[in-house]
Amino acid sequence: SLLSTHFCSNPCIARIDQTSMMDIALYVLAALLIVGGLAGAVLPTLPGIPMLFGGIWLVAAVDDYRHLGLWWLLVIGALGSLGVIVDFVASTLGAKRVGASKLALWGATVGTLIGMFFGIPGLLLGPFLGALGGELASGTSVLRSAHVGVGTWLGLLFGTLVKLVLSFVMVGLFGVAMLFGG
């Protein structure tokens, strides 16, 4: 290419320089995905674990899977899948743990889905308000309904904590694989 020959008279060296620049750009993108994924473990508006796994997989691909092979990716991916599942069911399990009615469980699920459209406040309050409304609709007292709402919210917090721990374990395994794998 014109740019390659301008900076370097040897086309082989120019091609290596272009490849290196692309690798650097992909490593930077992977680092941004990993950092964004860790932030997404606590910020519910970001798809944390999928971003994190995407960054790890991108590093593995750019490295030609020399350090991070199939088994490492499968283990890290399984942990990520577990984190996503826990994230989806934690608030519902929190409500169920305190003896919520079926309407409250549906309310927590609907509240979580609607809350996604209202940012962090919606995701924090959505499951609580959904479970509270569902429990009230089933005919229980306000105090009992509030108890179910708090149980839902505690389940959400527990799920976030598990997701955060699993995210750090994923990054730790990634680091071990990059240092000692291959």
C-alpha cells in the first residue's frame, strides 16, 4: 500500500508494522471490554459478564489461543454463564425465600424488566416495587408486602455480589492462563 511504502521501503516490515498496530488496537478494545465488564458487574445498565467474556475471548483470539485455549475459555465461559443465570434469578429467589406469592414473583420479574428502562434507580426499585405490588394484589397486608419487597431487593443485592465475585474469578483465571497457560 502507499502508506506502507512511504514509511518503509521493505513491504514485509511494513506489513508487520500494520499487523502490530491492529493487534494493539484489538488489545486496547479487549481491555476496554474487560474494564467495562467489571463495571457492569455492579452497574446494572451494562451487560457486565458478556462484555468481560468478550474481552477475554478477544485477547485469546489475538494471541492465537497460545495462552488461553479451549479449556480455559470453557471454564471461564461456564463461570460467566453461572453469573448471568444468578443475575436473572436472584431477585425472584429472594422473594421466594421470604414466602412470596406467585403474583409477587411475577411482579418482581416484571418490575425488573420495566426497571431496565429507567437506569440504575429503575433496576434498584423495579424488583422491589413489582414484588410489593404483586403481593398487595394477592390480598396480603402492606407490612407483609413490604417484607416480600425487601426480600426481593436483598436477593438482587446478593445476585450482584455473586456476579461481582464471579467476574473477578473470571479475570483471575484469565490472568493465570495468560501467565502460565500455553
